[in-house]
Amino acid sequence: MGVEKFNLEAGIKSVYVPPGPRDAIADVVANTVAGRIDYMIAPIPLALADIRAGKLRALAVSTRKRSPLLPEVPTIAEAGIAGFDYAVWYGVWVRAGHSCRSGGETSEDVARALAAPDLGDWLAKHGAIQ
């Protein structure tokens, strides 16, 4: 979705190749699969080791703010596509019919967990920003 949003807003065309993110990163690094993947949008933690090793070049981040993990990398909006913002988000899911706690109590539990310093530090280390 992020790549297609980028294509539309940048006015370019590219072909979507749906490998998993780790396989796609390997293809971008190697570019040996007949030039199958030239660029991608992926979560920073999945690409960070290859970026730091000089195997990938981070051109921009897709969020409206720069990432604390790559503060020198501009946002796509800063790089020239005004207003671009595509952030990955995560949800908390339970099985249908889950009856152990009400939705409100579950929400409070999640809020307490997110407020815990250890979890906040772990999330920040892995690129999560609020």
C-alpha cells in the first residue's frame, strides 16, 4: 500500500512484487533477480542493519516526522512530495467471542502496558514513534 501511495503521489509507475519484507530487502540489496526490485518501503527495523552496513541507501522515511533511528534521512514530504505520510500501525487483536474482559478493560490494560518504561524503550529502539 505504501509503495502504491508513493507511486500515485510521485506520478510514477512501478510493478508491485509481493515477497515478504525480508526477501524484498535481500532482492534490493542483491538486485540479482533480473532487476526485479529497485526500491521498496519497509519498516526501518527490518532494513536498518543493511542501511548501517552500506548495503541499502535510505532515501526518505514515509512518516510525517523523521525517524529517531535515522535522523539524517529526510521524510518523503521533505524530499519533495508535499504532505506525504504513510505510517505502519499495529493493532491489538483478540479472537472473536473473547469474553475474559470487556473492551474497555482490555483498552486500559493496553494503555498501562504502553506506559511502562521498558515497553516504551523497546518500541522506540525498534522505530515506533507516536
